[in-house]
Amino acid sequence: MDIPGSTGNTGGKRLAAAVVMRKGLVLLVRRSETERFLPRVWGVPCGKLEPGESPEDGVLRELKEETGLLGEVVRKVGESSFTSVYRGQEIKNCQDNFLVRPLSRHITLPEPDQEHRWLRPDELHTVDIDDYNVDIVRQALTNFLHLTAPDPAEPHELRSSSARASSSLR
């Protein structure tokens, strides 16, 4: 039996994650203590795809559901996978990760015990974030820096700050 958002052949879930960046800051959301999966852990907005939904549409829907933000997909930055237990069975979850530009500013979280923070990449360690989410941010940051890197023929402040930001995630 397949579950909603499944890949169809393995019973695993298909997910999409949004790394939302604004002015060099990354949006992180702390999950509710009532969540069954990773309660009170910080991470990027993410969730399972609906049947027939594209990853690009799903990531924007999840962003809206989890933060109230409207967004625009800048680009896919990578893929991740992990195993979890669903109804007593171990399943493989496959996730597409996207860099997303926010189109609105006001964040509304669905649960009162949730929090959000805009953090510099070198501040991620200040919250209870797992290595999996750090890697997703690293994927996006690498792509973000590539997209915004100056022409090598022109000296620019971004080059030195890019190197610092990238090395802070190692």
C-alpha cells in the first residue's frame, strides 16, 4: 500500500524542502513539541508532496502552510534521503531541496509553541538543528553563492564574505 506523497514503487515518501534566504539570512522554524517526528527540532520548512503534485508546487505549498509565506522557487539545489518508520515499517524518504525567495514578509506559524529565526549561516549552531538540515542549508548556500558570485575579473566584497560563509558550515 502506498502512502500519500509516496514514490509509488517503494512505499517511501516524496518530500520537498525550502531554504528561504533573505539578505544573507536563512529562515529556520522550530517544530512543535506535539510533532511525532523530531519534536522541537529546528529546520527548514519541509513536507511531503501530495499525490500528483510537482516538487516545485509542493515546496511552495509547504512553505505557505508552515510559515504563511509566499515564495518563488529560485532553483533546485539538491536531493536528500533518509529512513523513518511509518506504521511500524521502515521506509525511505526522498527529498528535493530548493532555494526559495520569499515574496511576503509576515510569518505565521501554525502552532503556538513554534518559533522562527532568521540566522546567518555561521549562526546555525546556536539552535538545535540536526546535521541533515545543516546539509540542506549547505546545498542551498553553495548554489546561492554560485548565483551571486561576482565576475572573477572584478574584485568584489562578496568573494571574501562568500568564502567565510561557506567555510562556517563545514
